[in-house]
Amino acid sequence: MVKFIADSACDLKDYPGINFESVPLTLSTEDRSFTDDKDLNVHDMLEYFYSHKGRSYTACPSTQAWLEAFEGADEIYVVTITSGLSGTYNSACVAKEQYISDHPETKICVVDSLATGPGEVLLLEKMVELKNEGKTFEEVCGMIEKYKNSLRLHFGLKSLHNLAQNGRVSKIIASAVGIMNIRILGTASKEGTIEPVAKCRGEKKLIETVLSEIKKIGYKGGKVRICHVENEELSKAIIEGLIRDFGKIDIKSILAGGLCSFYAEKGGIIIGCECS
Ligand code: X90
């Protein structure tokens, strides 16, 4: 049996018609904890974190959680959030070694997205597509690594508070964002870490800069996936801008799940696209 698995940073909790499972990360404070699964009310969770005075944390899935997801499948494709910011990829790899030593006939391919959200979605969709075309396990593993090199991830955020608080971005970079309507536009580095690109004042400027940045990196009309944190309007504006410049493209926007919402924060947006 073939199975596709992603951690919950991938924002898809379901994949109709596909044997798919989302393995949740968790979010917590000293008082409460949230599992990033399809029962999570992301809006209420965000409200809770914004009203909470103390610190908040996230944790990657345990090895055990991956092992349970692997159970019963014999050809498994996994995509994870970047190893540059999370232990998720590592825990999936540990689980893979353990599972294969107990089930030597099982094949498991774990892909480090070096991205998050929509970057993971694009990889997952590609693996499904390759499998549907009848590619073998070895072919999919090889082709997906190549495909990964053609992907780029950008994000526009209103606040870097939670990223800085959890040591994922420097406090110096974070401190300039959020005041006086300043948004940060950033990208995923080759190592899968956060790389600031520009500071923009206001949403309109952010939209212009995102669109010009995407063109600058060589976007020519490939597939685009967007995930936003309660900011349908910004997502729409970017979709309209891309369609205006590139015509008919395969573009979709998704509401962010718990993990991406926590880090990208209210109003935030993450854009993954095929370049090459
Ligand atoms: O292991 C854990 O506890 C999870 C840690 C995740 C930390 C970063 C999540 C970032 C989500 C922010 C903008 C996109 C940045 C992507 C750069 C590669 C969203």
C-alpha cells in the first residue's frame, strides 16, 4: 500500500482520493497545549496566544508519531518542514531507520522541504502526480529532489514576534517589523532558513514588492500555492497580480493551519512557486 504523509506545517489536513495522513506538530504555553490537526480551531488558538502574557512554544512530532503513521504501508512518501528551523525532518528520519529495521521490505522516502506551508504542498502534489504516472519508488525519490531545486518560497509578515521568541530569527531583525505598518518580505535560503529581502510600508507596497521579487527570481508562470493567516484579501491581490502578468496559471490559496499561523502570525502570507 502506498501512503503519503506530511507534517502539519503543510497546511493540508486532507487530500481527497489519496491515502494521506497529516502528522501534527504541537503548540503550547505553560497552561495549554494545542495539537495542529483538523479539529484545531486556528482562529481561537491565535486569539489565545495573543492574549497570553507568558511564553509560547512549539514542538515537532515525536518519532513514535511517525512510526504510527507508517504502520501498515509498504511504500511511503514523507514531506517535512525545513530542517533549518525544526527538528521534524530529523525525527522523521529516526523513525524511518527504526521502521525499516523492523520492516526491511518497506520503502520510505523522506523529503526535507527546506521550506514550509505551500512549499510542502507543492512537493506533496508532485509526489502524488509522479506516483499516478506510474513512476517507481526510486524514480519518485530522484525526481522529487530535482523538482525541489526548482521551488522558491517567499513570505510577507506583519510581525516576527513568535519567530524571534522561539529563536528562529534574530531579535534585531524582528524588532523593526510591525511598528509603523512595516511588513517584512523574506525568502527561504538554500539551507532552509529565514532570509529577509525587503521591508515594506503597508500592504500595497508589500504586494508590489512580492510581485516584482517573484519575477526577479525567474518565475515564468509555473504552479503557485499560497497560504495565508486570515488574509484572503492579500492572497487575492497577489493571485490577481500574477494572473494579470502571466495569464492562466495553476494557482491556489489555502488557509494556514496551526503551526504556520502561529509563526507567520495574523495577516501573514507564505507563497511557494515553481521557478526553474
Ligand atoms: O519544530 C518546531 O517546533 C517547529 C518550528 C518551526 C519554525 C518556523 C516555522 C515558520 C513558519 C514563517 C514564514 C516562513 C519561513 C520559511 C523559511 C524556510 C512560517
